[in-house]
Amino acid sequence: MRYAGVAVAVAGVLVAAGAISYSVAEDGGSGVEPPAAGSADAGFARDMAVHHQQAVEMSYIVRDRTDDEDVRRLAYDIAQTQANQRGMMLGWLDLWGLPKVSSDEPMSWMGMAGMADGKDGALMPGMATNTEMKKLGTLNGKQAEIFYLQLMTDHHQGGIHMAQGCVDKCTVGVEKRLAQGMVDAQRSEIQLMTDMLKERGAAPRP
């Protein structure tokens, strides 16, 4: 089953999460200067925490709107993985003594401030609007499955772009490795979701 391979990869990310958090804590206690508030490391942690939170919300919405086990399992794994990663990133900000919010525009740490206009709640590329989130909560069955898979494909594409920015610009080694893991896992999930959409007579949004 195609889904099994993704599930194994997600499990690996979750198992590695504790080790990554421990490594960052060890770095923080070794006299290494923590990242600055305006650094790529801090900016990525703040922005991706916001980006991940919406994916978690979206995934729990669709689990209540469909009985399809494949979609429900995928949504559950995305929610669990991204909630775990979000907690790690917020924990790092605490460890570094940095605020979890910033007056800087989203993605300014990667030189891409203004990439999303922020209207209707879409603060960063790939994020669903408030209107789209409300619509997802009104759909059921196959319609909910298709809309979720389309929204999450867009969401992953935006997330990959941001994670790649951290791979290129972040300086904390374990954070860079987590970001690369996000790129790899979300690319795999995009392929899975494309296949799932095709099975339902649909396709990713242009």
C-alpha cells in the first residue's frame, strides 16, 4: 500500500524529534551563542510554527468530515507530525530566549517579505484563507476529501519553499536537518495526495 511508506517516514520523523530537541538543548548549554531575534533560525521557527498550526487545524477538520480511512490516517499523521514539530520550534525559541512573535513581516528572514498579502488569513504562501477553512468545515465525504487534499497540497508546496529557505540560510545544524526532513517528507506526501486526488477524479489546483 502506497500509504504505508509515508507512514513509516512519518514515524521516523516523530522518533527523531526527541533527539533533535535534545541536541538543540545541548548546543544551548555548551556556550554557543544562540541565534539573534532577526536570524533565519528564529524567523523560520516562528513562521513555520504558524504555518504548521493551520495544517493541524485543517487535518482535524477533515477527520470529522469523512469516513475514508486513507484520508483520515493521512490527516492524523500530518496533524501529529506537524504539531510535534511546531512544539519543537517553539521550544527552541524559548531555549534561545527569543519571542515567539515578531513585528517583522512573515518570511522577511529569507528576503521574501510580502510574498503573501495576508488577506483573509493567508499569512504565507500555501496557507488556506479563512474562507477556505470555513468551506472545508461545511463539506462532507468525497467533496471534503478532495478539497482537503487540494488545500494540503498547496500548503505543503508553501511549506517546502520555506523549509528550503532554512536549509539554505539557517545556522543551527539540527534545525537545518529538521528543515531538510520537512522538504523530503512533504514532497513524498504531495505525490501521495496527487495519487489520492486522481483516485477521486480530481487533481491539485493549478
